[in-house]
Amino acid sequence: MPGTASLPPRSLAVIGVGLIGGSFALALREAVGELRVVGYDRDEVNLAAARHLGVVDVAAHDIAAAVREADLVLVAVPVGQAGSVLEAVAPALSPTAIVTDVGSTKGSVVQAARAALGSAFERYVPGHPIAGAEHSGVRAARADLFQDRAVVLTPVEDTDELPRDIMRKCWEACGARVEEMSVARHDAIFGVVSHLPHLLSYALVYDIATRVDADTFFRFAASGFRDFTRIAASSPEMWRDISLANRDVLLLEIARYREQLDRLSDLLAQEDGQALEAYFRLAREARRNWNETP
């Protein structure tokens, strides 16, 4: 496509300067050298911190000002805000700017981008870095966050080849391993391995927290509980939006998980130790094999 921004970008706009947006800015600047980073965040305190920490060179106080001169625009906001953000981005884009996002669900965000970006939609490359943490905000950002971590790109038929190639190279420059898949496949996979575990973790902590003797349970909770529930310390707003955006997949997967709980309940009721051990053994071997995968 003629006129698309080249690699490396000279100017980056980050809309949502948190863990992911801030880390991308730090990693890309470290990789390409000269890079002007303009940041926008609805949290003025977080935005001021981004400027103070050197994550961004300029703190913009509206989205249009942030993106106006950018070669590359990274939208790093909760997926529920993506539509309104992209609507604000679209009129201020340069004719050659590439737009990408880092949303954990792709279907609703791609739909919003298609509606908002007009002719710029062909320069939009949906993305999802698999590199989060329970801590949020720009103070948690670091340049090595994406090192040897997977980043999934989900280009659609309208996506032009050059912006797609540039985004692949940008993420690789940040140390990531880039894979591509369809939007539907992405949401189906991450509904199982990311979104469902968060719901289960929140549910267990909620169940205990709402008991009258919750303090006693938490006092005796140890490493197993800590490991299983670590992700329940994640942003409630972000996971509300992700859950609703991928609700069809999650409703299906919750039903499948409920079947497994019913199976375990039956085995316990029947005192079938042999079947219970076989169940645990299969799960253990699958977990060990996954843990050993590079």
C-alpha cells in the first residue's frame, strides 16, 4: 500500500500508558533508538508518572493531540473502551499511520475498529501480547516484558500486508515471538487458557471473602491457594470488559468446566479412588508436559 509508515517508526502514540503500553514504548525505543513517544491516559496521575519516568516524551491531554503526528498508534485500553477510543483516534490520524491494539479479546475490538477507522482500517493490525502481570499502571512497565513471550496478531482480509509486516517486526524488535491466527480462533483459545482461569480464580476468592468467617480461611491459606488465586488480584474493570466481550466462548467453557466438576463430584460420592487417581494422573502429566515446553 503506498504511503504507509516505514520501519522503524519515528513517532509512537500510546493510548493507555499502563503496563503493556508503557512496556511497548520502552522496549521499542530501546530496540530502534530514536523514537518520539507521545502518551495519553485518562488517569492524569499515571500520565504524569509516565512522563516523569521517561516512558513518554510528551504527555498529551487529549487523544487527537497524541496521535496527530504518529507513525504508529498503540491502543492499550480495556477492551470495553476500545470503540470510543478508536472513534477519537480516527479523525486525527495521519494518512500513513498504522494502528494496532493489545486487547485480550479480538472480535469486539476488530468490529469496533472497522466501524471507527474508515479507510484507515486497512492499516489496522489487531494484536495481543501474552505478557501480563497482576500489577498495572506505568510504574510496572519494563523494557524486557515481551522478551521471549508470544504476541498474537489477528489480521483480517482487509489488513494490508505492509502494516502487518511492520507490526510483526516491531514486536520482534521488542523480543517477542510473533504468531498469527484468525480472530475467532484467538478468542476461542484464550477464552479457555486465560479468560476462564481468571473467572475461576475470582469465583473462589469471592466465595471465601463473602463467608462470615472469611478471615479464618485466609489466615490458613498457603501456597496452593496463593498460586491458584494470584490472578484474582488483576484489574476488575479490565476483566469485566474481557469477560463480556468474550461471553459466548466463556458461557460454553463454563458449561464444560461444570461438567468436570460434576464428574469429580460423582467420583467423590462413589468413593472411586482408582478413577479419581487416574483423573488426577492424566491432568498431572498434561501439566508437566506443558511446563517443559520451551
